[in-house]
Amino acid sequence: MENLVLDCYEKISTASTRMLAAASNGDWDALIEAESDCSAIVNRLQVLGENGPLSDDGARRKMQIIRKVLAEDAQIRALTQPWLNTLESLLRGQVSQRRLRDMYV
């Protein structure tokens, strides 16, 4: 069971790396696809559950993977945040334009 659990964490790490590469390249479709893959693996991990404690080596490997994924997540957020801010600005501008138009119609 430990091998299955660690395999899931490894796959999450791989998906996270793909997400970071996609975000770095501005490939939003690939980012969404990798995030979906990651989510499916997390769901599988939840189904497997943590049936008993991991060995010392297994627990160390799990923590290494989690730290790597969290670091990549921070980088992904830094890369995607400007895009989200731009989108939010555009949406706010459209709402403001519509309100202004509605006031004078």
C-alpha cells in the first residue's frame, strides 16, 4: 500500500511540474489539463487513504514531494496572478461601461 500512496504523490509532483511549465509558457489550456490530472490523482489518493503509517523513508519522500509541490504552487500563483488581475480589470471595466451606458439610456 505504501508504494501505491507514494506513487500517487510522485504523479502529483509530475502534474505540478507540468502545471508550472504551462504557466511559465502562458499555455492556459495545458495548465488546466495538468490541473485536472492533478485533481484526479488527489481524488485517487483520498480513496486509497493512508492505511497505516509510512516507513521513515516513505514519510521523508512524501514530505519532499509535498514541499516541492508547494514551492511550485507558489510559482504558479505568481505567474498566473498578473493574468487574473488583468482579467479582473477588464471585467470591472466592462461592468463600469455598462453602468455608465445604462445611466444615459
